[in-house]
Amino acid sequence: MSEKVINITSENYESVLKSETPIVVDFWATWCGPCRMVGPVIESLAEEYEGKTAVCKLNVDENPDLATEYKIMSIPTVMIMKNGEIVDKAVGVRTREEYQNMIEKAL
């Protein structure tokens, strides 16, 4: 994982997700093939949007409580959050451009 991508856990999620800056959260699991396709795209977006938004990954197997709290039924799910609120959500594999559009709308 890129050093620009924040790994969200049960211990740090509140401080990360309540940010006033838009946050990109990739809900994923190691066994999920489509998640492995989205991973490099998310990491490249972390590079591109450094300083404008935080890009995070949340492993649903390691943090099932958070997956339940955010009602994650399928992975990959990418959410854009701002001030602790979900402002956009994409379930399944999307193009880089679709993720960029989600981020741009939130900025």
C-alpha cells in the first residue's frame, strides 16, 4: 500500500472520517479480486490528490464493526465522506474517471 494511503482501523477511524476535508474510503478485503483491481487506482488518486483530500483503505475483514456501521454489503465500495457524512458512494469496480469525478464534486 502506498504511504500516501491511510489504513483505517477501529482505533483511528473517528479522527480520520470526521475531517472537514473530503475523505476517500475504499472498503476492501484481501480475498476480493475486484478490490485488487481498484487498489492501484485508489493509490494513484492518493498521489494525484495529495493535500486536497485524504485517501484511505478499510479492510472489512479486520474491521467488521465499521463495515456494519457503514452498511457495506458488497466490496469494493468507495465512499467520499466530509464532516463524517457520506457525500457519494460507488459499489463495484468503476473507472478512474468516475472516482475522479466523485472526488472533484466533493472538493
